[in-house]
Amino acid sequence: MDRPRTRDEVRRLVARELRRDVHKLCWEQMIERGLVDDVIYDPDWQEVLRYLLKQYRACEEFVRQILRDGLAREKSEREIKAKPSGDRRWEALSLLFKRKAGMQKGIRSFWKAIRAPLSNPSEWLDKVTSGTDRVIEALVKSQVRAQLVEEESFRDEEEAVKYFDELVEAVKDRYGLDSFEAHLFLLQGVWPKEVPPGRARIKYHPQFPCLDRLVLEVDPCLREEDALRLYRQVRQMYWREFYREKSRAGRVSDKGYELVRFVLEEGEGLTWGQRLEKWNERYPDGHPWHYTYDTNMARDFHRLIRRIVGMSYKRFMQPNAVRPGPLEEP
């Protein structure tokens, strides 16, 4: 096996050893730490390559653990980012923020306490699994978030572990990162190549699919067509979700609205037969909203409720209503 002479050759060699393509963020970290260039220029390059593979696998496991465990607390949201449209401004901003974040006293003292970047970040991450007592303590100390970034707050690893979640939130808030990026930066020194010009996220309501929302956050400099493209992407992502397949409300017609209003406001306590009789007094034979059978009236009402709220009317009205699971009927 000949020594690789370029970064691309090293990447292909690593991918061949792994029998899969490399993860973009982990590969960028290997480059930033100088391990890729060491393979190219070190006389004992094969030994360096073995070390690179070990460090790369540790980074991949770390990424998997963040996505699986560290971000499990954020199941109520999903996010996509707008792609830069040829404007290097986003990359220049990222360089500036990376330098600024790396100079913050709180972050530097955190790195000193845990000796980052970590060779086995997934093992360290196990130590910071969120505990109720630690979360409560962080919430009580409302000043913590600001202090962590500005002051030399960490004397040792134990103290760093104690406040890690708060530091992640501080970095997210201050520099516009998501949780995944904040974890990578604090534990591995990896910073995104560009500040995203826009983000769009799906905010899932914990109980009712009808209160799900698409949230867009865009730079004022983002072009209108790019903002529209971002909205279309997140909307398409949302409608692919399994539990929305049978609850696509779409447009509610005048008749549909009037049927719901009538049943809820005027038909309370009545049987469907009584509702039909009262409805047809208002909409007699020949009117397009007239019903011949009470079963058809009840069917239309319940179908419409399912479409609007994503679950049956009976389930929706339960005090402890929950949104349907993946294998449940809405």
C-alpha cells in the first residue's frame, strides 16, 4: 500500500478501511487536528493512519451518542438549515464566531478542566447524562448561563460535568448553534463551516398534532426565493411523518365548519337523529347541505374531526389526550 499524497487520497483510504464513506463532521475534525496531514508527511505514516482510524471511530461513536442520547430531550423539534447560496459571508461569519467563542474565559476554562479535545468523547458524555437534581440546581441559579461564558467557572472535570448542559445552552444562545453543534464544539473543538443563513424547524406539540408548527428563522440578507425554498423543504419533511398520513386537514369548507359548530354548540346532548332533524329544518331537501341519513351526518363530523386534530373526537375529548403513536389509528 503506497503512502497517500493528498487529503482526498487519505479520505479514500480511510473509507476503504471503514468499508463506508466518512462522516463529514468527523472528517473535518481529523483535518483540523492535523491527523490527515500527518499521514501525508510523517515517515511512519502507517502508524499515524492507525491512530487516525482510532480517533475517527471515537468521533463517529460520539456523534451517534449525541444524536441518540444527548438530543433525545429535544424530540419535540426537528430542524433543517438553509444552504448558503454562493455568498462567502456565512463562512466568514463562522470564522469570526469560532475565534470569539474560543477566546471566552468560561469556554477556555472548561476545555482546561476536561482536557479537550477528548480522545474518547463518548465516554465523557456518559458522565453528563442529564439528572433531575442537576437540572433543578441549574434552573435555580438563573445567573449561571451568562457567567459560564464570561468567567473562569471550571476548576476541575467534576465541576465541568455539573454545569455542562447549561454551558451547551449558553453556547447555543450566544452563537446560534444547535445542540449537536454545541456538543461537538465543546467536546471536540469542531465548529460549523458557515453560519446558517436560515433555519427551519418542526415544533411538535406534545398532545395535539393540529398544534404542530413550522418555525422559520432567517437572516434578513437571505433572498426571498431561498427563504421560500427552506419553507418548502421543512413543510415536505413534516408531511412525510407517519402520524400525519391520515390527518391532513387541508382546507375546511363552509359546510364543514358549520357542521362542527352546529354539533358542538347546538347539538349538545342530542342524539344524531335529533341533530339531523334540527339540521334539516335549517337546510331542507334540495339544499346542498341537506342530509338524508343521520349516519352520513355523524360520519362526516367524525371524519372532519380526525382531519382537523389528528385523532378521533372521543380521544381528543379525553382529559389526558395524547397524540397517536406510530402504529395507532388517529
